[in-house]
Amino acid sequence: MRKEKLLILTAIALTLPWIVSLICKIHYSPQVTALLSGLAVISSSFLISWSAETAEIDIPRSLSLAVVALLAVLPEYAVDAYFAWMAGKVGGVYIHYATANMTGANRLLIGVGWSLVALIAMFKLRCKEVRLDEGIRLELLVLLVATLYCFTIPFRKEIHPIDSFVLITIYVTYLYLTTKSMREDLELEGVPKYLAGLPKRKRRFVVFVLLSFSAFMIFVSVDAFAEGLIETAKNFGFNEFLMVQWIAPLASESPEFVVAVYLVRRMRVTAGINALISSKINQWTLLIGSLPLIFSLASLSFSPLPLDVRQREEILLTASQSLFGLALISNLKISLWEALTLFILFIVQFTYESVEMRYILSGIYVALSIPILVKERNNIAQSLKYSLNILK
């Protein structure tokens, strides 16, 4: 238990430099500001993950699913919500940043998250293919529906509040179905196991304090983190769009990657991949859906979030990658070559940054996906049947 206590204290300690900076009103260079506020965000993310997992033993399962799903991606939501809010207030480049952060987070989850978890699982199992269980079929169907809908967004040149209604409805429906489906019993390990071993009242108090502290730290850190990244990019001559698109999501998504890898190391392969698929669904529906609502609230008007050509390209590429990732696991298996292809295609986009490359990659993703989906149409139908059976 000493190790678990040390982990909690370390996570809290990493937030202290930023707290001191705020209290003493110390101003740093943009890169130091991004580093300190980023550490606060990442450390708070781990505290949230541990606390949310522990909370599952004290609240109803259906409620715990909602709490865990939302809290696990709170850092990513906070960063993107900030950009969407500033887009409504100021406009300009912040409109680009909101889309950049969202598309980067989504592509990282599949291009790095899914492939990395699958490769680690194969290494642990000493095999060239991993199999997933039937319980993941619900996620596959919901992700397919959300992905097909998101393909329409680039052609409409905006994300409308009506899109918010559709995407949030998809997420709420998914959340409802998860409360009806059979789930793997959670076996707590590490910090959550330590927290769960505390006396009931003390445990609830500690979880409440950790969640409240983490949410507060993210709230007071996220704007400095986002602006620090932008200014750092300017100072060093980096592409600001790419900094917001990849570095910020990489920081905010780190706890999800760690949890997924941890589950796979315990030989819970489906649970590990399921964790990332659930995060993908969350961000591909609720996150996108929230952007025009926040934009409208900030601008005090019922307005769609406008998309320029670059943003439409990014969303198209993200949707195409989602379709390919879905196609690969539609048969509840992923092979070594499939995982490597997923990762390599993700990396290729950095080798030649251009409009042509984004369209070429989108075309490759779709061209590879269609024959796989046709071949696995019976599996897709089975996923639909599985999901409908949940309602019975």
C-alpha cells in the first residue's frame, strides 16, 4: 500500500508548482507555462481515473458508467471547450484550434491507442492475432453509426447545433444500452484497490476530495496550457495548428492510454481495447456535439461552428480513419499486420503535410475499409442483433 500512497502523493505534488504560480502570480515564458500547467492537467487526469474507478463500488453501475465516461475525458473536453468558447468570443484562429484539437484526439486514439494496445497484447500472448469477446459488439455498432453520420459534416462546411442534437442522442442511447448489457465484473488493482480498502466513509470522502481537487486544477490550468502551447509554437516557429492538434491531445489522452495498456498487461485484452473504443465513441459524439453548443453560448447566438477547407479535410480524414479502424475489428479480431497498418498509416500523415496527402490518406482508408466491411457484413449484422437483444 506504500506504493499506492506514493503514487497519489506524487500526482498531487506535480500540481503544486502551478498552484504556487497562480497564488504568487508568477509569470513564466510560454514553454514553462505550458509545462507546469500541462503537468497539472495530466496529474489531475490520473487522480480522476483512480477516483472514478474506485467510485464504482459506491454508486449504481449505470451511474458509474456515466461518471467514469465523462470524467475520464474531462481534460480533453476542457481543452477543446476552451477553444470553442474563445472561438465564439474572439473567433479567428480559435475556430481552427477547436477542430484541430478534436480531430487530433480522435486520430490519436485509433492510430496510436488501438494499434499500441493490440501490439502489446500480441507480445504478452506471444501470438500474431488477438481475439475480442462478444461484449464489444455494442461499441462497434454505435461507432459505425456515429462515423457514418460524421462523414456528412465536411460536405456541409459547418458543425450545426442540429448535429449536436443527433450526436449527443447517439451517445445517450449508447450510454443507456450499456446499463442494460452484461459487463465484465471490475477487479480493482493498484491505487483504486488501495482506496477501495479504506473504511466506507473515509473512502467516499477521499474520492470526493480527489475528484473535486482534480476538476478544480483542470479548470484553473487548461486555458494557460492551451495558450502556452500556442505561444510556444509561435516562439519556436512551429505550426500552431499542429501543436494544438497533437501535443495537447497527447497530454490529455495519456491516462486513457495508460489504463488500456495496464488492462492488457493483466491479460484483459478486450477490456483494454474496449476502454479506448468507448473513449472514441465519447469523443466522436459528445465532444463534437458540444462544440457548436459552446460556440453558440459564447457568441450569444444559435450559430453553427464554421469550418474552412483545412478543417473539413481534417474531419474527413478522421472519419475515414474511424471507418478503417472499425472495419479491422468488425470480425472481433485484429492481426499483427492490421495493427501495424493502422499505426503506419497514422505516421504517414506527418511525413508529407499537405492537402493532397490528407485526401490521399482518406481515400486509402475508405478504399481499404469497404471490401472489409462487405466481407464482414454478417458480423456487422450480428452486432446489430446483439444490440437489439440488449433491449429485450
